[in-house]
Amino acid sequence: MALSGRRAEPGEILAVVRPRPGVVGESKRVCHVVPIPESGRSAGPLAALCGEPVVPAEVEVLPQLSGMPCELCVANSTPGRAGPLPAAG
Ligand SMILES: [Zn+2]
């Protein structure tokens, strides 16, 4: 199974965003993890770790993951948690 999107890099600033009410259906209002460019200034459209495009005007920034997190974003933002475990014994 291959995950899409990309992994967060060490030291990267991550933000949690969620589409504002009305932008998407309630069932799609999951929390995405978005890497923030180091300059603090987004030169273009952002993309969540899962690959979902993020339009700053259409999302609200959350202080932490809450509600329904995007599984792919969570997996990609946690280094070393995905992939096969080393064989023990
Ligand atoms: Zn996501």
C-alpha cells in the first residue's frame, strides 16, 4: 500500500487547517496538516501533506488536531510511524 502526499520534514512548521463551514460538505470537513513555508509567506497555493490543495481563504486554522483528522495527513506528519515494523526475532 502506498501513501500519497508527502512526509513532513524535520523542523518543518506544520499548521492544522479545516475547511470553513459551507466550503465543503460536513463529511469532508476533516483537519489537514499543512506545511508552512519557512518564509512565513505563501507564494502560491498550499498543499496538505495528503496532497489536498489548501486555499487559505477557505480554511480555518486550528490550534491542534480536533474533530475528524485526515488519516493521510496524520500518517505523513508522524515520522517513523508508517511502514513495516522491523522484524523482531
Ligand atoms: Zn489531509
